Amino acid sequence: MPKLLETVDLVTNFYTYEGVVKALNKVSLVVDHGSTFGLVGESGCGKSVTVRSIMRIIQEPGRIEGGKVIVYLDERDRLDGIDLLKQSEAYMESLRGDRISMIFQEPNAALNPTMSIGRQVSESFLFHQKKEMSAEILARLEALRNPFNRLLQALYRIAADNPGDIRLRILDKLPLLKLWQKRLKKEAHRRSIEIIDKLGIPDAKQVVKQYPHNLSGGMKQRIVIAIALACNPVLLIADEATSNLDVTIQAQILDLFRRLKEDVISSILLITHDLGVVAETCDRVGVMYAGNLCEVADVEELFENPLHPYTRALLEAVPKFTMEEELQSIEGNVPNLVTPPPGCRFHPRCPHVMDVCRREFPAMKEINKDHLVACYWVEQKKEDR
């Protein structure tokens, strides 16, 4: 399966008064076309920092210090890819929300309380799909075949093909071009109702007239998804998109993600701390701890044969219906990333720690087919077999 997104040795630090927070330490992962990749780990392990680094929306005092973020979006760049860390901010603005869309954890923070739902979804269409909507409107006018519509087509093509042209400052005063803007907004509004209806929200024509405070948490999250999907992205990044929802709504959203991947988008990068969500939704999964990726495998392989001591400890800490023994906890505390421990960052809490773990950081190696682990103890076990 061809790659869609790849990070190589991604490093992100935050410069604070207490010192440099080493949030990401050489994180490397691959998301394939047509797959769902889950990034899992406890709070503060670096999951959200990873996807914000990919999208280049790290805010001060954070800085992306090294590595690569490579995307393989089109046939022309499928061979070598495009390194997003080397692109201009203008390029990133054209990419965000268009080819790559992101859903944030809190829908209330993503939605404007003073704007109607329809206007907010329409803005996404107007910003990213203006050319496509223009072509559709022109095709409709051409089908009508009368002299007046030919004049409209000529003026509209100027507006559609040259949106930043200085001459349009004069032409825009013409009533016909004002009508063009109304047609665009009407088309965006129509598409907004259509996509909201596809997401399973009842009475979409009424919902677009409402405001965020009129909607439930699950409906608001669906509206945020509608905004993200307005441009048919090839990659959807969902950052804890279901964490604040009750289990019934969460199940509906996850089912929606599955259907969307099959029908609308190519791939999903799902950020979560919930192993149950990973098991239900993902094809491959990466486990993060303290800014490091420690294990990557197919989801069934990870649950049936976890190798890294941290992954094992996480799975042992999950309640099960058939449990007769007490829940196991992970001893010790998450390290301070201003002064992380040398070597493997999990070694102070690891029951299988060796001397080399305290000195050197383990590289990610393939232990089984497509099963990657960064652990000296696992390597030793494989050699002893």
C-alpha cells in the first residue's frame, strides 16, 4: 500500500522559563493510503504535539527543531514526496483544510458562537472549493443557452479565473458580479446542507439556521467534521475527537469515521488515549511514551502480541469483563521532559530494565513482520530465541 504521510526523526521543543521541554524526540511514523493509523498514549505523551507539528501549527514557545514531514499527495510527487517543513506558509495555508483537514478535541473552541452553522460550513466551501463551485455554476448557465446567460458566463469567468485581479475592483461594482457572489454563496449553502445531511444530522435545512449553543455536543462535533470534510481531504486528522462525548455518541462518531474513510477520504490519523477506540477503528497503531514512539504494529498484532514493556503495561491496566485479579498499575511517574532520563525514557519504570537502557536511546527496529519496537530487552529476547 503506498504511503500518504511520513514523519522522519521529528523533533519539537518548547522553550519555557523552567527550561527546554523536549516534547518530541525523533518521532518517525507512516500513514498509508486507505488506512486508519491510531496514535495512542497517556495524556502529555506528545500525541497532539505530533499532529500539530505535522500541520505546522505549533505555537510559541514551541519550535520544530528537526526531522521531516513528507506527504505523497499526487502522482507527480508520489515518488519523492513533499517535505512540509521546507514549504512556505502560503503553501501550508492552501494545504490545511484542503488536502489535509484536522478535527480538534473541543468543538466549542472550533465553532464561532456568533455565526450560524450554515455560514460556518459555507465558509469552508467558499475558501477551498471556489473554483469547483464556479465551474458547476458556469456549466448550469451554459445548459440554459440564451444570449443573456452568455454575457453572464463571460463576466463570471473573469471572476472565477482571476479572483485576485485588480480589475475586479471595478468590475465588482457591476450588479451582475454582485449577483455572481450571491450565486457562489447560494451554492456553498446548498453544499453545506448536503454534507450535514450526509453526516446523519436530521433536518439539515433547519440546523444550518441555528447557532452552536442550540446543538448538543455530538451534533457540534459532527458540524466540525462537516467543516473538515467540506473539501474532500485525502487525510483527516482527528485529535481526541470523541474524548468528551458519551459512549453512545462516541460509537456513532467512530462508525461515521469508518464510513467516511470508505466513501469520502483516503486516510485517517486518529489521536486517542482510549485503547478501545483503537481496537474498533484502526488498521495500524503507534504507542507513544514521553515524546517517543516505542512500538508500531497492525492493530490485531499489537493487542495479541504486545512487545514493548510500556505497551504491555497499558494493556494490563485496561479493565476487562472476565477479570478476576486486581487491575495492574504502572509503577513510578511520567518523567519531566525538561530533564528526561538518559537512554530509554521508560527505563525508570520498566520491570525489564538493563544497563544499556540507562545509557543509550534504543532505535526502532522490526522485530516481527511490520511490527516495530524500540526496546533493548525485546531485541535481547529475540536474539536468545
